[in-house]
Amino acid sequence: MSSTPYTRFQTTLHSVLSKIDFEHGSNTLFDNPQHIHKKEITIHGDDGKPKTMNAFRVQFNNARGPYKGGIRFHQEADEDEVKALAALMAIKTAVVNIPFGGAKGGVQVNPKELTKGEVQKVAREYVRAFQENLGADIDCPAPDVNTNPDIMAWMRDEYETLTRSYSPAMITGKPLSFGGSLGRDSATARGGFFILQEMVDRLALDPSDMRVAIQGFGNAGAHMAKFLHNAGYIVVAVSDSQGGIYSPEGIDPVRIAKYKEKTGSVTGEYCEGSVCDISRMNMDSVEQVTNEQLLEIDCDILIPAALDNVITADNADRIKAQYILELANGPTTPEADVILDKKGKRIIPDVLANAGGVTVSYFEWSQGRSGEQWTEDIVDDRLKKVMLDAYKSVRRESRRENLTYREAAFAVGIKRMFDAMTVRGWL
């Protein structure tokens, strides 16, 4: 049987349960989500023709608080993928010890084929379909792949219209002018950066000696590249969906970001489509690389910040980086984990490394409930404390139980969820 995102989650889950001192019979507790909601939603396109698509909201576990998790608009979003992401969210919120459970949503649609008006219709129709399952104290969504603050604003507006309520805390990732939080746009990268800095400090490494390759130059990858560059790390490679560039001497991610905004690609400074200015590339010691080649570049830190399932049994042996920080969800398969662990590589797993996003979502939820507006400095200080406390918990669990950091993060999350379920009398 070929692996799927959910079977990969289960493989890691059961491996961890077999290694930690856990009560007998509890190994099936987290095998299935508590609720899987599926609907077909239909909108009328700008041409007047109906468009029907599958929509999902998977609620994995709410022992520790309301369900929490993003909604993605993607043509390949299916029940299995959304289930896996919901499960990882439940672990993630427990690892950073915020009072949420885990959920995820998806609509099987390619928003790039829709007009802005049609995307708004999809957003509002999604809320109409799942209204009874959403709310600040029930299930609080957020942005994910191909969704953004505008879409969150439309969803909040639709929910408030349907429920005739004022509900700023029912969804996060909103625009600042409509109940969003300062610091949310860079939160995923910022949280990962805090953890990486802590690890580098503890290992007495010098950032100016550390070469970093980043796969993915979207929100998380671009912000991370900028943070690292400003802190003195040498960013040697970045990529987006169209490919990437590599320079052993280092590249300036701020300049790359400007060219990406102007041309639509990180290679835009040197290439127009497939035609590149070779003489300029030679002068700057820059070469083109594919996304696959970037993973195998000679560097110290590798940051997958794009798609899942990119580090596999097929390429794990060729990964040269000593440290891997997962800003993407599920970039490394369980089989690759085993290979990398044997090679002595250290992975800071997604459920810890990219939890800055959901942490600042929690801050936004809190501000929505209290009516406060925190400054960016307050958000940053509180994010740093949450992320470093989580890192220390995982590091301690890793040493105590002789686990990899991924196993330790799962163990911390599982134990916290189990404790909450016990207190609630569910067991």
C-alpha cells in the first residue's frame, strides 16, 4: 500500500507510542479524528454557470480547547490530506501549550482559475456549509495554502451575518483593520527563527559560518531568509515553484524578494522565462538549481518551506545539511527520518518549528475576545517565550526518553492531550 499523508502521520504516532511509557490500550486513542465534515458546495461563476466542489472540515481533537486550523483552497486538497494536517495541528498546539485542539479545512478548487469575486463566493459558501461547526469556542479557522487575510475577512463577515453576532475571535489571520494581529504575517518564520537561534547558541555555533538553503520563497520562506540574512547567516540558495538560484558566496534575499515581486520568480534578476543572462550569473557566482537539487546542496542548514513529502527515502542519503528546520508541513517522510537519524542529522520538526503561526493566531484570538490590540513588540516577546518554552520541553523529552526531536515533540503533544482527556473523563 502506498503511503499517504495520514498513514505517514500514523507511522510516526505509533512509533512514538511504542517508545514512551504510555498506558496500555491508549495506542488507538489518536488513530481517528473526532469529526469529519464533508459537503459539496456550489457557487455561480461570473459567467452564470454553476461550479461545484468538495469541501472539508476535519476536527481531530478538542480536549485542550476549541479546534484550530487553517483552510486551504487547492485542487488536490482531499480528505486524507486534510485529516493528516488536522492531526498535526492537534499535536502542534499541544507542543506549544496553547489552549486549542487541532482541525483543518479544505476546498478542492484551484483559486488561480477563479476571479476574485468567485473566490469570495467560495469563501462565503464554505462558511454557510459549516456554520454550525464553527465559532470562537468551537472551531476557529485560519489561512492556509491559497487563502489570505481577505478571505478570512469574508468568512468572518459571512459568519456574523448568519449568526447575527459580533464574532472577531471566530477566525484568525484577518486584516489588521478587521481584527487581525500585528506580527501575524511573519509569525511562522519568526517562531522558527527563534528556535534556530536558540539551537545555534546552545551548540556554540557562529551564524556567520552557517550556510542556509531555503526551499520555498512564499510568506514563511521569504521572511525566514530575511531574518537569517539580517542575523549574519549566509543564505546560499532559495527557490520557488519555478526553480531556484544558488551561490556559494551567499545571496541577498532582500534583493531577491524585490525581483520576485517584479518578475514573479526568485530567478528574475538573472532569467526571463528559460532564458538566462549567463555572463551576469558567472559574475555573481550564481547558478540555477531545481527544487530537487536545492535539497542536496552543500550547506549547514536546510529549510524546507514549501511542499510536503519532499525529503524521502530516495534522496535522504544525499542530504548534506547537518540541521533541517521544517517550516513546511510534513516535508520529511518517516522512511527519510530513519535514514537522516542514522546519519546524525538533527531535524527540528514541523510541529515545533512552524508553530509560530498558530501561536500568533492564539494571540489574535485572545485579542478578539478581550478587545485589546497588542503592539508588535508585545507579540514578538510573547511569541519568543512560547517558542523557546516549547523547544526546551522537546529538548528535555528527547534527552530523557532518547528520542529524535520529532519523536519528542509528538511525545510532548500526546502526553498533554492525554492528560486533558483524562481530566475531562473521556478515558
